[in-house]
Amino acid sequence: MPTSVRLSPEIEQRLKDLARKTGRSRAQYLRDFVALGLEDIEDYYLAAEVLRRIRLGEESVVSAADFWYGLDSTTYTEPRSLAGRPEE
């Protein structure tokens, strides 16, 4: 999909310099920047949405102890309450 982006002169010069020094096209760098930036933005906004649901009580939270319990074994272990765990 062809897209037009207006860059500041400073950013445009940096992009040109990078492309010249590395032999890659400016278009390739722009595609890379968009892909990486989009991934970061998706991570941020999706995490913010989960946090919003947690704060509203719409999403459950598991303690770190319950999450990790049994994961060091090669077989699945049913979650248990902390009181029901064997002494280590």
C-alpha cells in the first residue's frame, strides 16, 4: 500500500545518511520502522486495555506464586492454594 509521510528535514537527512552508509534503501528502513513501531504501539495499547479491565474487575489476576507453581516439573500440576502446598 503506497503511503506518504511528511518527515522533518532533520529526520529525512538522518534517514538518507543511514541508507547511504548501509547500502539499504530508505523505503526498507521506513518499512522496518513502521513494523517495529506498530508492534510497540500494539503492545502498549493492548496492555493498557487489559489494565483497564483489571481495574474495573472485568479481568482476573493470578499471583506470581500461583503462576509459577508446578511449572518447573515436566507434568502439569493443578493449581492449589498456598496453604495446600507442601513444605520445601
